[in-house]
Amino acid sequence: MPVLDLMDLPAALPPRTPVLGLDLGEKTIGVAVSDLSMTIASPLVLIHKRKFSLEAADIFAIMAERGAGGVVIGLPVNMDGTEGVRCQSNRAFARNLIRLRDMPIAFWDERWSTQAVERVLIGEADMTRAKRAQVVDRAAAGYILQGALDRLKDAAR
């Protein structure tokens, strides 16, 4: 299965199937999960990057545990809309996941996600830098997934 356009993701999933959201950082992968109706995203866990096969195994285990049928991956598009090295890396990560398991994967433009989450953690939650580092990628995954879910909901109206 090729990587899908976000708008095609719901049709590729069985009804009432959650999806995972991934924020692929340099050292960690933030993971979030949607509810069964794909309305609400919740930050879930943080996977520390090591070898791709181990990261994929962790993602597949979380998918099995949560009954998730697909994945939304944040795509770090440049502010001018172009795609750089990090986008290429995230696209390669998606292709490699699909090689291991045929499943629906879509991308969501994650511009500003980390900055938005950090603003909330600094301003509203008043978190220290050390505590923010522990939760920012997981929270960014939730922010990315929620943005994708909101877009799908708006398109369905």
C-alpha cells in the first residue's frame, strides 16, 4: 500500500479503528493515539531511537495493544512549503514501515507543532526545561495527530 493522502486515510481503515500519530525527532519518536471515532488525540509514549527494526517493533506493538489500524506521521515542511532533509527522512521511515507491514500511512504538515507545544508547556503548564524535554515529542505527536483529525472532521462537514 502506498502512503495515502490524509483525506483517503479513513476509507482505508475499518470502522471505529484508532490511528497512531508519530513525531519523528532526532533522538526520540513521540507517539499519540486517537480514540475509536478518530476525534480526539492523546499523547501516549516516547520511543527512544536506536535501530529502525526495534523502533518499528515498538510501533507495531503499540498498534496491536491499541487496536490501531494506521499511522499519521508528522512531516516537517519548511516554512516556505519546500521539503528538506528531515522530510525525506520521514518519508523514508514511512516507506520502511510499509515494507515491514502493509498498512495505511498518511502525513500531516507539522510546521510549528514543537514550538506550539513548547509555548503551552512553558506558559500554561510552567514546566522546567528538563521536564519539557521529557514530554515535548510525545505532546507534539498529540498535536500533530489532533491537527490531522480536525482536518478530516472539517472535510466531512
